[in-house]
Amino acid sequence: MATNSASDEEIVLETNDKIENSSLTKDENNIINSDSPFHLLEGRWTFWYTHRPTTFRNSAVNYDSCLKKLGTFGSIEEFWCYYDHMKFPSDLPLYSDIHLFKENLKPMWEEEGNRLGGKWILRLKKGLSTRLWELLVLAIIGEQFNVGKEICGIVCSIRPQEDLISIWTKTANNQSVTQRIKETMKKVLNLPQDCPMEYKTHNDSLRDNCSYRNTDRMTDHFFQAVNPLWYIPCDGGLLQLAIITFWPNIMSYDYLGLLGQFMKYLAYNHHCLLVWIFSISIFLHIFEACVAWRICKRLNIDSNNTRRWVIQTLLLGYPSLGILRQYATKKR
């Protein structure tokens, strides 16, 4: 970018001047000394800043040239020395982004440490980003996510109609870890469990040349197991129906009382009716499983969880399909 806006200069110079004038030493040998008063973090992190005008996409300027490195820290004292003199997200101009990434890792999709990953995206109403960003920053540097090296960094993006907070993960296809990151993010930000979040791989972002649009391409990893007690009436009842339909002689009817006598009457006097009832029951379960598959495809749920939804619905029928339909309604 040929020139930088005043806001760019303010956020960079304000931070750098304060750090340089601070009594905080930059000598890492002193920091790691056992007698050092600094409280070391488990890793070292870097603040980055970008401000891109609306004409950015139509320009030949490389995104890398818009990145401004604000500073790197490895202790609590260093962090506050930077953070205390940075502007709040709500005070930044539109199309600004604040990034907090691991040291030596740039906030770029094609970076070696990022390219196989993706990001969870949380869309916010204007005015909410400052508090949630601070909570997430403290959780990240405090290693509250407990997922090893799977977190690359976090981003706060200021846009005209909304603000966005995203957390970048290292491996997009590691579904168990990405789901754990999502749930932990909801916990540290005090978000409701049904708060919508979207996941988008960096490969999709590279293809779209956009981080936050075309969310219909984002893979959903939703799955919810039905209460196991539902297996008793659903599968137990279907199994019992199969026995009295095809093997009525092995069934003990007396222990069921009047219900058992009625079942015995049907088994020996209305066998064709039982065959029809059993066939319709099987057909309904298969039909509901097909509906579950179509809903999963419409929601772009990943193949592993689609398979789980289909199997669960095939076994339980509507108790499983009902949960999936409620989720689909919320996603509209």
C-alpha cells in the first residue's frame, strides 16, 4: 500500500513508542533467567494489524505488505505493555483487523503452519467485539483451550454491518479437536450453546478469495446423540414385533398379561396384518433415515457425522430426526 491511514500509524506508533520507553527489558536472556520477575507464558505470541480500504481487492497490492507487526511477547508483563496501549476494536476504522498469532506465524491462509487448517467464525453485533476479544485473547495466551499446538491464532475483524471474531486452527480435518475448540470458545466467551458458529477451511477461503463470505460452503460438524432410553421402546418394540410376526412360537406371551394375549391373538389369527405393520415400520425408519441424509447434505454436515445421523435415525426413527430438524430450523 503506497500510503497508510492515520489510524494505521496511530495504532502502530502508539504501541511501539510505549514499548520502547518502557522499563521492560527486551533481553530474552534476562527474561528466561530464574531470578527474573517476569511471569512467562507457555508460548510466544505476536500482535499484527491490517487496515484495508474497500479498493484493496481491485489493487495490485500484496496482502503481505499490508500486515503490520506490532510486537512479540512471551510474558504477562510484556503482554500488558503492548495491550494497555492498543486501541479497542470498537475504536478502529472499518476494514481493520487485529491478529494475535504464534511467534513466526503470519496470519495468512497460505502460510505453512496455516494452510491445512481453517477457522471458527463468530459474527457479532456492533459494539460487542471489544469485551469478547479481550476474553478470547486472555484465554489464548493463558492456554485455556488445552489442544496442544492446534491453535494458530485469533483475529478480530471490523466490518460495516458486523464485527467478527475468528480462531484459526492448524488441522481442519481433525474434527474432534476443532469441535473441542468450538465448545471451549463458547465457554470462555460465555456464549449460549445454541449460538451459531461457522467453520471455513483456508482452502475454501483461497478459492473464494474471502474469509467470511459464501458461508454455505462451510462444513458443519453437528451431531447430537439421542437419549439411550429411546432405544428401549423403538428398537425393543420393533424386535418384539418381528418375533411375533415371523417366529410366534418362541414368544412367551403370559408375562405380558392382557397385552400378551392380544399379541398372541394377532400372531395366530391375523398374521398378514402383522406382516403389513412390520413392513410399514421398517419402511418408515428407512424413509426417515433418507430424510436425515438429505437434511445433512443441505446443511453441509461432514460425511462422518452424516453417517452417524443416518444410522441413528434408522435405528430410532423420529426421536433422532426431530433433533436434526430442529437444528436445521435454527440454521435457516
